[in-house]
Amino acid sequence: MQRLYAFLRRHPTGVDTFWAVFLLGLSGLSAVAVERGGGLLAAALITIGLCTVVALRRRAPEKMLLLAIAMGVAQLLTGVVPGTANFAMLVIVFTVATVGERWASRLALVCSLGAAGLAQLRWPAETQQSGWVQQTFVAIVMTVPFVLAWVLGDSMRTRRAYFNQLEERAARLEREREAQSKVAVAAERARIARELHDVVAHNVSVMVVQADGAAYVMDVAPDQAKQALETISSTGRQALAEMRRLLGVLRTGDAEESGEYVPQPDVGQIEDLVEQVRQTGLTVDFKIEGTPRPLPSGVELTAYRIVQEALTNTRKHGGPDAGASVRLVYFDDGLGLLVEDDGRGASHEMYEDGGADGAGHGMIGMRERVGMVGGTLDAGPRPGGGFRISALLPLKPAR
């Protein structure tokens, strides 16, 4: 049954043609049984025209409405008495009200209201003895089916439009949901990428510097080599702990559900970070101005990562004799950061464009972090040589 129903839905014109042939057969039998006025040829042409209306009603509803009106006018002019084939007029009124253009639907309603009255005026013989009251009543009764057909068709049009609107809205919501999911995934991937870069770049850089130093003094200063190896060990454990935290977030979606929870670094740990960098041989001057106070967690993490990335860049690009300074300034409405070095600095592409060769991701990550908390970042070479990174992090998030 489902296959048959699907087949009929795929071939609407074939179904309509079947009913048109059926209507043509009924009209032929009616013509044989009842003698009709107006001429056999005219009656046959009008019947064929009305059956054509049924056959093509869904393929060309507006044209078939005009054809039905033409056949009705021909009946009035030739005197062919309405018969079984006139059922096509009821069908086309319903069809046009359902799927036709608005002008065609209104025209069908107007014709429906006047067709029965014109028929009573053209063929009054059957009700002549009853008077005009009976004729008016008959006209009203004959008009009701046409009006009901139009109302039913128009209600189906409204219902289809409503369901189409619901489907369109559901599709739009689904597209928006997919777009939001993609944006959320991209944002999460960017956040994780920034965290991984900060963790790996800083800690591995420290380990490489310490390993090189240990290899250099292994024979002449075993104690310094031992201290460098201990630094490598502690730095590696710290990197593993942070990597474990990030991987736990990836697996469970919640850092608190991961096997080992490591707190996010904050401003209070910047001094430990500076001390760790000093152990690698880089001279760092660290100062705090203003009154330290608790800050939003996003601002704290951003400040820590900026200092971490800036000092990592100093070790990578500043040269062997570079020195750096870190300034934290507490304002009433935010936190200021200033990290400077007197080394060789970085190339223009590194701090401006992110590097065409894939370098400069740390600088891109800093700009993204600062933008997320609504702050500003300025990075570039110092007038006297070296490199400078300045950031202002507001206490209130960007709207």
C-alpha cells in the first residue's frame, strides 16, 4: 500500500488523467441516457474541454481555470445543459484555491459565487412554476459546494504554507546549530592549541637550554651540570603535568573530571616563572607596581601566558647576551604588562603577520588571548634595540 501511495504521489498527472477518462465515460453514458439541448457536437467539445481541465489541473492550474471558465461561457452561449462533466468546475476551484496563484484563486471564488445564479437564469424551465424565490434558493444551494471547495482548498494552502514555514525554520535552526557547533569547535581547538604551544614552547625551551649548558660544563663543573639536569627533570615533570591536564580536558570535556587536576597558572606564579627563566642563564629584572589584588581568572591566565611567551621568545631570538625586564602594573580598572629585552629582536613577519612559514604562532596566540579578555596588545622592536611587548588587560570583559 505504501508503494502504491508513493507511486501515485510521483505521478499526479497520470492520476488526474485516469479520473478525467473516468469522468469522460460517465459523461458519455449520461449523454446517451438523457437527451441534452444545444447540439451534440457542442456538448461533446465542452465535455472534452472539462475533462481536459481535470487531467491537467495540477500541471497548469491557472490555465485550466481559464479553460473551465471558457467552457462555462460556451455552455451559456450554446445552451448545452450542465451535466456530469461540470463536476470539473468544482475540482478546478479546489485545485486553484490550493496551489494556484492568488489572482487565480480570487477569480475562482468570484466565478463560484456567480456560476449557479447564471445557470438559473439560463435554464429556468425546471423551476419556473415555483417562482423566483425557489430559483434563488436553488442557486444558493448550488453555490454552497463551490464555496466549500474554495474554502477547503484555501485552508489547505494555508496549512501547507505553515508546514513549509516550519520546515524552513527547522532547517535554518539546524544550519545555525551546525554553524555554532563549528565555531565552538574552532574556538576550543584554538584555545587548546594556544595552551599546548605555551606549555611545550616554554618548557622545552628551558630543557634545551639546560641540556646544552649541562653538556658544556659536564667535565669542568659537575655540580653545575647536576643542577642543570635537576632543572631539566623538574621542568619536564611540570610540562607533563600540564599536558596531562590538557589531555584530561580533551577526553572528558571537564578538567575537574580528569584524573589529575592542575590549577591554571595565575599572576602570582609569574615570579616563579621569572626565577625559572633566570636559572637558564637569562638575566630578568622583575618589578610589580601598584597594589596587587585578585583578578578574574581569564586575566590572570592571559597575563601569565603573555609573560611566558615573551620570555620564551627572548631566549629564542634575543641572542646569547640578551637581558629582559618584566613589569606588572596594577591600575584601578585593569592590569598592565610590559616585557622588554635588549637582544636582537624578531623579524617583522614574526610579530606582525605570524610568519608565512608557520612560525609566529606564539604571537598570534598572545593576540587571541588578549582579544578574548577585551584588552590591547602592542608588540614590536624597541627604539634602542631589542623587542618590547606591552599589554593592557581590563578587569571587565569585552561586550
